[in-house]
Amino acid sequence: MGSMYVSGHRQTFWNTTAVTDLLQTGYQTSIKGVNYTLSYNYNKGAWHDKPEQIFSLNISMPLGDGTWSGKRSRQSNTMYATYGQVISNDGHTRYSAGVTGTALENNNLNYGVQQNYSSGDSGRIASSNVTANYRGATGNSNIGYNYSGQSSRLNYGLSGGIVAHEDGVTFSQPLGETNILVKAPHAKDVKVANGIGIKTDQRGYAVLPSASTYRQNRVALDINSLANNIELDNPVAYVVPTQGALVRSTFDVRVGVRVLMNITYKGQPVPFGASVTQAANSGDNIVGNNGQVFLSGLALQGRLKVQWTTGPEGQCTVHYQLDEGSELKNISKLTAECV
């Protein structure tokens, strides 16, 4: 049904009858996705004749998923309408209404628009503010505008980091005390799954700031953001940095074509379970039913070694040729003869 809190405080003073009392209570609940918070504060100062009492109400309501990126991301954006009201026993009131949320595919844009209205001893005052914060691969930026009465203010800023390492220079978001350098050669514009707005640069490097020291840090690349001609042997790596260190997390990248190949030997599919080895890759690919095998990181032409048993009669070689532009396809299909 929600949550409730109550806290109280009383302070007495030596050799006097003066007492300071403070009481705070509140209740929070959610009904059909709408959050409500109601609170009450009572403050009676030792040398004040009249206690201060404040009532406040805050409401937050979701407005759809707020997706502005042109396509729905796996992690939907958020958008909330907010309303706040504060009333005190001395006649001061304050009202606020606004919209806050996140946008873009990786939720790396935070924004807020708010309108305030207050009345009291100084009369009636209206104020407005608009803010936006963007977290990008090579740095962060923010902009804000505030208007109140006869004054207005515009503020903006840029922040980021520069890391020099043995392979060059990499720009990043603001650095923490301990950081991780991601190395995935030739895999450009690949998202780092556990970093908001972070992706590899044109050379395949990125910086994951503010790592946990003396603990295992998980570094993961989003395979859905890989180009069609890029394949990772393992998209997840683990590093344990010391305090103040910049550690490197290296990923093995294969650049080439993805191919679903049907291999035949003397007119018949090669046996199930046979291994297929690329000349530039020490790993084996296993043949499935009907001589079919999936290969990645292939050059447009080359040679493959196929083996299903020891001895010259249990192995053969495939010389293949792929069409120009195959590296731009999600997957290519080819039938090849093994000799």
C-alpha cells in the first residue's frame, strides 16, 4: 500500500525552559504507475513564538516511453510529468510543474523543463528553467536556461578526458581516479554495454571511466552494434585494476565476411562434426548437418582446411571465392567443393 515514515526530535537547553521541537512525517505510494508523496514538517524553535508548519505534495506520472531516437531501443527512454505543491502556515505557497526524462537510443540525453510559481511577503514570483545533459563517446555537454522575475541566466559546459597510450590518443568522458581502456582493433562505433553513451572510436578504442578498484570489473561490448564484417571471439572481458590505474581490456576481433558454407567432398557433404580451420585463425569451426558450417572473419578469397579423422583420407582443402561486396551483407551463402 506504500511506505510511511515518522521522525521526531526535541532539544532542551541548560538552565532554561526553552525547547526546540521538530516533527517530520510522510507517505509515499504508487497507483497505476503514478507516484504520490505527501509530507508534513513541524518546526518550533526555542525562541520563536510561532511554529513553522509545511505541507507538501509531489506527483510523478509516466508519459509513454518517450522514444525520440527514431527507432525503439532495447532500453526504452523515459518521460515523466511532475507536479509539486508546498504550503506553509505563514501564507507562503509554491507550485511547480514540469517534464523530465531521457532520450536517444542509449538514454544518454537527460532533459528537464519546469515552471515554478510562488507567493509570499515578496509578492508573486514566476520562474522557469530548462536543462539538458548529453553523455557522448568523446565527452559530456550540458546547457541550461533559467528565468526568474527580471533576471535570466544561460549556462553551458563541456567536459571530457584525453588518454595517451602506446597505440595513440583516445578521447573520453570525464575520467575518474581508476579507468579502463577498451581495445578492440578495427571494431569502430561499437557500444560498450555497461557505459552510457560510450562507444569505440574509428580505431576501435574507448575509455570506461570510474572503475571499481581491487574488484572484478565486467567490460562488455554490444554485439548488436557490430558491423557486418566484424566478429568478436568473446564480447565480455574482466579486469581487476589497482587504485589509480589505467588498465587495458583487449578483445580479439576478426574482420571479414560472415558465411554460411555448404562443403562437399567427392560429391557428398563432409561428415558431421568435422573441423574447419581458417588460415588466419587458430580456432576450429564445427560442421553441422549436410556439410553446413558458419564461418566469420573470412577474406573475399582464401583457403580452408577441413578434417574429420587422422590420415590423408580424413582431410581436404577448400579454395573459395566470394563476390565483391559480401562484407556488406549480414551473411553470405556459398557451396564449395573440398579437394
